[in-house]
Amino acid sequence: MTVLVINSGSSSLKYAVVKPASGEFLADGIVEQIGSAQVPDHDAALRAAFDELAGQGLHLDTLGLVAVGHRVVHGGKAFYCPTLIDSELIGKLEELSPLAPLHNPPAILGIEVARKLLPDLPHVAVFDTAFFHNLPAAAANYAIDRAVAERWDIRRYGFHGTSHEYVSQQAAAFLDRPYESLNQIVLHLGNGASASAIAGGRPVDTSMGMTPMEGLVMGTRSGDIDPGIILFLRRAAGMDVEDIDTMLNRESGVRGLGGENDFRKLRACIESGDENARLAYDVYIHRLRKYVGAYLAVLGRTDVISFTAGVGENDAAVRRDALAGLTALGIEIDEELNALPSREARRISTPESPVTVLVVPTNEELAIAQACAALA
Ligand code: ADP
């Protein structure tokens, strides 16, 4: 039994063929540059993915596929459980597109072409907002005019939920402790980045909000800014909404400050003496430490802090700098353990550290495949 997982973005389509029971990946890959001459649209991208699979001897009709799982970024208020996709659901997802204009429309395109090419399989939408659906009201609400918030469904939804849930469960399994017994902070640091606080298995806060722009400094997104900046840019700088959107989503974050969003390149720039790259890194770390401090306070008692995703799993300096000097708060990193590269879940705190610090590789495709298998 296998599941095809599709993560369809505006310019790339990621795919994986996964055995949900064993966690085995038969194949995974990415088709990039959608919109180019070679890959003009999402239909061509998915066909290219199927060609790549066939090139590896994997033919869709003999793989034992039981479902196709689609990552959908925004489920709005209505959707959180993994949901079987039909035309009605697609219509409702289209209505949600204004909430996630960069993410939901390409996901819908991916769903439509996959349903066309694989019409006999159940297609399942797995929402990135799902895990945070029941955030406590105090964390989910913005302190803005209540009538406006209700009219427009403005609240904090949170994203990367599949990853935060998977990583926190893996952390509990690694420590051989019941999930419900642990208070955890998960730091998902990829190109997008988010933090969550999970009390006894229940998420109680997360750094992304109504959109994936809030919170931590990211590869190309600003994270938290004074909302007055947006008003100022409209009124005084004459930028229109699309310009501001592009700047905050694509031209900000560590790239906006330091010229690079890939931490390997950013590090090389810092080492060659680039002051802007240094500032970008310092702002990134400062924000990360602020969120860790905030979530220690939100949780009261913290058992585990886990780092995950591209930066969190691979960049030992980010982990060290984010948690340096916090012994008074119960956090003590073992520099040697932290510096050891590995693909496995591992502890990087000292045995004496009251808070256990882990690196836990995320696996959103596996989590999506498992959610689909449970439904199919
Ligand atoms: P996303 O899924 O958000 O695109 P990933 O979780 O794959 O992101 O993370 C991608 C980022 O991880 C890259 O932009 C880069 O900054 C960082 N990264 C990947 N490998 C390394 C590494 N070996 N050292 C430092 N950073 C890394």
C-alpha cells in the first residue's frame, strides 16, 4: 500500500511515493521552474513527475497506490481534518484563496491536474493549519476590532502544523515518554520558519498567524513587523499592495537584510566579513531567542525543545546561538553533541540540562501519507 504525496507550489511541485505503514520512500523529487518553456504549467509538472517515476521503474498502476495526498496551506475556519476532495471542496478552497493568495491557488491547480490524471484514486487534502485549529482563544485572537475580525475570519491560524505535530510526536517517541506528559517547544527553521508551544500534546501558541508572514525572521519573509510600516509604505512611499506583498514575502527576511536566504551562503558571506550578512544573522537569532523566551513563559515548565527543517536540522551554529547562555532558564547545550552532523533524531543538551534539547528531522510527506492512509 502506497500513497502519492503532492506539494504543489507556484513555481515547483514536490512529490513523494511513500509507504505509510513502514515509512519507506519509494521515490521523491521536485519539478521546478513551472511557468518556463520546458514546464509551462502544473499539468506539465505533474506529467514530468510521473516521467521521472517511470524513469526509476516506478509505474503508477503497479505501485499499489491507495490515495493521493495534497498539502494545502490554508484551511480557513472550516477545514482542519484531512478531507476527501470533491468538486465542492475545491470550490470552497477557491473561496479561501484570498487568505493565502501565494499558496492555495497553486495547491488547487495541483489537485485539479492530479484528479484529472489519476481519476480513480481518492484525493485527500491535508491542511497545514490543522494542528493549530484549537489554539486557546487567548493565543488565536488578534486584539483588533472584534466585528472586523469576525466579518473577515481574521485570527491566528498557524502553519507548518503537519511538521510541528510530527516532530513533537517523534520527540516524545525518542524520549520514550507519553506525548501527553510533555511540554514542548518546536522550532521549525526552514526557508519558512515557525515556532510552536505544545502543552501536554496540545498546541497553545505558534508564531505564524493569519498568514505565514508573522513571527520568526525567515529566508525571505520579514516575520513580525510593526503594522504601521505597511500603512506608511502605502501613504508616504506610494507603494501599492502588490509591491508591499512582494517585498515582505520575497525580498525581506535574511535575504532582505543580508542578500542570501540560504544559510550556507549567508555563513560564507559572514565569514568573508560581510557586515550586512552578519546583521541579517543577528536579527534572525535575536528574534528566535525572543520566541523561545516567550514560549518558556507560555508553557511555565518546558521539557523539550526540538529543532527541525533545513536550518534547524543542519545548522549547528544557529542552534548554539539561539540557546546560548540560557542555563539560568534550564537550557544547556552540549557543544560537541550539537556539532555532530546526523540524519537521525538526537539529543544535543547536556545530561544535566533540565530542558532536553533535540534535533528531530521532520517528514511532512510521511505525515501526510499516514493521514491519507487513515482515511482511504
Ligand atoms: P522549505 O521546505 O521551507 O523550502 P527546508 O526545510 O528544506 O525549507 O529548508 C531549506 C533551507 O535550509 C535552505 O534555504 C537553507 O537555508 C537551509 N539549509 C539546508 N541545508 C543546510 C545546511 N547543510 N546548513 C545550513 N543550512 C542549510
